[in-house]
Amino acid sequence: MRAAALLLALAGCLDPLAPEVGPPLHARCLGQDSEPSTDVSFEQDIRRDIFEGEEYHCAACHTPGGETPIGLEVGGLDLSSYSSLRAGGAISGDQVVIPGDPCASLLVQKLGEAPPFGGRMPLSGPPFVDEEELQIIIDWIAEGAPDN
């Protein structure tokens, strides 16, 4: 009886010792296609609208003809075509896009709030790729990252 009471008392003492970690810093990657009935086009939706769009300046740093191609020169990541993206960069290699697994794809991680290394892209941000456009990239990778 005394042992049980002692265990209960000790169990109550453990809670105050638990660290206060607070809420998550960023949303968890779900890695699923948000609209399975709609196919994402790499050429139109990803390359033209996001990578070459004026808001984020991806092409300025990650294409051979970019204004300041430091991302291409230092990181080796070329976003000018499907094949060059899939070749990856100096650090990302073929892990830049893992078809069917957006959460493991470094492209999604580097555009998200907590990249695994280096700075969040674009380095000139904010603005950063918004949730809607990041979801388009996630959807495309979840669809198998087709060359379309």
C-alpha cells in the first residue's frame, strides 16, 4: 500500500519536470495531392508560374541566363528545365525531387519554413513561396513529378 502511494506521488512529480516546448514552429508536411482530380503541369504551373514568376526570382539565381545566377554557380541547381531540375544541385543531387514523396524532396523542404540546411528559398525573401504555390509543387511531386 505504501509503495503504491509512493509511486503515485512520484508520478505526480514528473509532470512539473517536463520541458515546455510550445506549439510546433511550422506545419507538418502531409505529402499528399490536395486535388487528385487535377493534374499539375510542370511546364506551366511549376516552371513558368512559380520558378519564372516575378514574385520569387527563382530564375534570376537558378538559371544560366539569370541576372544573378549565384544559386546555379554555387549550389549547382538549374531550374530552367525539367531535366536540369531533376539532375539536382551540388548538395541535393537526385534528392531534389523524389517522385511520389514530396516531404522527402529537398525542393519542398528548401521552399518550406524549416529547410534542412542553408537558408530558406528564395534567399532574397520575403516574400517566400506562399502555401498555395508550395502545395502546387507538393501536388506535382505527389503525382509522380511527371515531365508534362
